[in-house]
Amino acid sequence: MLETEHGQFELIKNHKEAFEMKPFNDRYVDYLDKYPYIVGDYSAEMLRLKGFDENQKDTIYDYLMESAVPNAPYFILKRIEKKD
């Protein structure tokens, strides 16, 4: 479990050790609070974050294949608890 500035998350996948706390906290926007799954990937050495709801979680790997740089570092987080 990860304790971030934006709540608690379970790290589901950490491809190429992509997850780093500071870049995640810096790039996170409140709009993502509504999503139970957060995907982060690096493109041009910049972290991109995208939220997925329960109905979309099966499309996460499709999103990574279609939108991320091939073999790019990425991570998948599942929200455990929102920030207060």
C-alpha cells in the first residue's frame, strides 16, 4: 500500500519501476479523485496520468498499447482510500 498526498493506493503494476512518489504527487490533479484506478506512463520523460473507473478497468492494457510509447515505463494504482 502507498500513502500519497492524494490518498492510499495499492500498486497493482510497476513496469520498469515507473512509480515515484514525488512526480506522482506533483502531476496529480483533483479531477482524478473520482477514479478508482490511476495509470501513469512516461512519454518524452514526462509522467502522464489517466483515470479509469470500474467499468473501464479492463481497457487499461488497451490504453497502454494504443497511447503509450512502446515498452515505456508505467504503473497502475488502485485507490484504497481518498484523501480527506
